[in-house]
Amino acid sequence: MESRAKLFGHSIHAMLIAFPVGLLVTAVIFDVLHLVSNNGEWTLISYYMIGAGIIGGLTAAVFGFIDYLAIPAATRAKSVGRAHGVGNVIVVVLFVISWWLRRESPQQPPSTALVFSFLGVALAAVTAWMGGELVERLGVAVDDGAHLDAPSSLSGQPASVASRSSSVH
């Protein structure tokens, strides 16, 4: 099932999701560095990374939702996609709470703020696996007819067309 929201032939959701995941995971790593070092600069950086990760996550969610709407009803992909999407909304909410709790003192956040970010990244690991399941196992956002010698997405040809280079080894 091909992605419905594409840019230059590729899923916009897949292109965007790396940014919020990277930002939010790195924010948690910086929170851990703060706990080890008691240096408030790490949580200050984490505070801004969480803010950017929230914005990126909400942006990626729009395109993920567009793709979700195109998944046929009564399929395993639809139920996994629903759990993936709802789970990621919860991830964003957990990080919004963490960010909000930090706002008065980003360099010395309350421990509850750290707990929310740790919970958020733990849940994100599960929802990321679900996203992989959607693509790798269920074929969501994969071009129809995709194969190892498919032409470039910029060629304007469908993936099912055999590439001329496939006969050259």
C-alpha cells in the first residue's frame, strides 16, 4: 500500500519522524547526563530539544494520519496503525507534560518531569517497533510492485517497472 502523502516519491511521514524521535531520545540521554553530573546545562538543552521534538512529532503525525486513513478497514495493518498513532499521541502528551513541568526551572527540573520523559521514550520504543511492523511486515507506505531493481522515485515510472541496469552485473 503506497503512502498517500509523498514528496519526491517518498513518504513524508517516514522522512519527518526521524527528527522528533532523535530529539526526544537525545533529550532523555541529556536528562540522564544531568542525573549523573548534576549539571543543569544538560536539562536546559533537553528542555529545548523536547520543545522541538514536540513540534516535529505533531508535524509528522499529520502525514502519518493521512497515510492511516488510506489503510483498508478490517485489516491487521489498520489496528496496528491505530495503536501506533494513539501510542505516539500519548508519547507527545508525556513529553508536553515533561516540558511544561520544566518551564519554571529548566536547569533544575522536578523529578516528575524526568519521569514523564523517561516514560515517553519507553513508549516511543514500542510505537517505533509498531511503525516498523507497518512498513516492514505489513507493507504500509511501500510502493506497489517495489523490488530491488525498481527505477528511481524521481524517474516518474512506477516501482513495478524493471530497471535497465538490472541486466548489468
